[in-house]
Amino acid sequence: MNEKNILSYMGNTPMVRLTKNIPKNSADIYLKVEEFNPGGSIKSRISLQMIIDAEEKGILKPNSDQIIIEPTGGNTGIGLAIASAIKGYKLQLVIPDNYSKEKIKMLKAYGAEVILSNHEIGNDSHIKKTKKIIQQAPDKYVWLDQLRNPSNPGAHFKSTALEILDSLEKIDCFVAGIGSGGTITGIGTRIKEKFPHALIIAVQPKGCDVLQGKAIKHKIQGFSIGYIPPVLNTSIIDDVLEVDYEDVVTCMKELAKTEGLLLGISSGANVYAAKKMAIKLGINKTIVTISPDSGRSYLEVYGGCIK
């Protein structure tokens, strides 16, 4: 019997059709539920792919003294921690000091070294600190850099998009928020190749202008980072939908109570936008969207639902 580690179970996540509280004469909505990846999010896909590609290019060398370093306090950090633990790499994650203490404990449990940056310096404090650390020993560190690394959209082009296409006979619309830009670029590009008529719809918090790289302060974690990510292919995006945080939270609570899906904030934003598109496109159309992670990390958002 072939032995498998946890990374062998990356991908092939469920594709769920939403059936509750969908207006009549609306398009069908299918949701790719990514919390079933090792590490609990879609980011585990890109974390593994970045390491694999770096190895193939000779940038990362197994059994060496190299250290992978990445500025992140989110799901990419968890994905890198798991992949590094399995593959035997040392990992340093640079995280703003106002990020979740529970998540920091989790990353340390996986064996990652956590370095805190002063969040008062700015939203990019962890990026600035990462650059300073690398400057001190450039030959020692490998910065995979998800915002610039083509392996980010590449992971979704190679796997996530193919899983979606294998599940459905046709796709008329793909809806996804923009954070690093990898998900909408990788999946959207592949969907457009097979279904040129398909609409690729970006989701942004109300008041932001993601295609102009502008963002106001907002509560939808992982969306609209304030500039256009280098890996984002804006040419495939047909339109942008704004979502309001309060509407997103209402959608999250509704999905948990009616569909049995406890989803994160970005997932709620994607589904809310997909429902708006479902009304617009109408019957006999098919919409696909993504749930990047579970709601277990955002239980405080559910507020009155939990006593």
C-alpha cells in the first residue's frame, strides 16, 4: 500500500449547489468549498505549489539550510507551515503584532517561527520587516512572495479550475473576490479558455476600487489590499460588484442556518455577489463561486447566532 501524507489530499474539494433562499427564475449557483483542503483553506493549494515550483527551478533545495520566509498572518501562512513541516524546510512568518493571537499559536504549533512587526508603522509593516531580514542574509532566505509569484494563479489554473470544469457541463459566470489576485486569475483564465462567453465578475467591498488599486478601510478580510497585485490579470475581468459588510454577514448567517455551510467572511461576500448575478442572468444559467475558508475562524462575526 502506498503511504500518503496529508499533502496527498490537497484538492478535489466539494462542489455544492446552493438551493435555499435562491429567488425564482434565477441562475444555478455552485460553490467550491475549500475548507476541506489540508490547513482548511484555498491558500494551502498555492502554498504547496509555490514550494514545488521553487524546488523544480532549483530555488529551494531540499536538505539545505535555507529558510522560507513570508509576510502573512492569514491562511497562506498555515498552508506554508503544513507544507514546510512535511517537506522539512525551516519557515519564518512575519506577522503584524495586532493579528490574531490564536492564529499565531496555531502557526507555532506547526513548527513555524513567528516574527512580529509593528503594525503602527503601516499595513505593510510585515512586508517591510521581511525585506530588512532578507537584506541581512540574502543567501539564507527564500521569499516565495504570493503577490508576485506566478505559482499562485498557476495552482488554480492547474488544479482548482480543472476540478470545477470537470464538475459542470457549462459555466456562464465565475464570481470571486480579489485579494492576492491568484484565484480569479487562475480559475477565470481557464474558464474563459473553455467557455469564452463566461463572465468573470470580481467582488470588492463597498467604497473600494480594486481595478484602480484603491481601497478604503473595510472589514472583508482578504479583499482589496490597496493596490493592484502583480499576479492579477485584469484583462479577464468583465465587471466588478460591490458588497456591503452588513449584507455579507447576513448572507453568512443565512448559509449556516439553511445550507449547513459555516463559511468565512470572504465566502459570504462571494456568495452574496453570486446571488446578485443569479438574479441578473436568470434561469438556465450556471454561476460558480468560491468559499476560500471556514467560518470557524470568524465565530465572533456570527454574533447573536452563538450564545
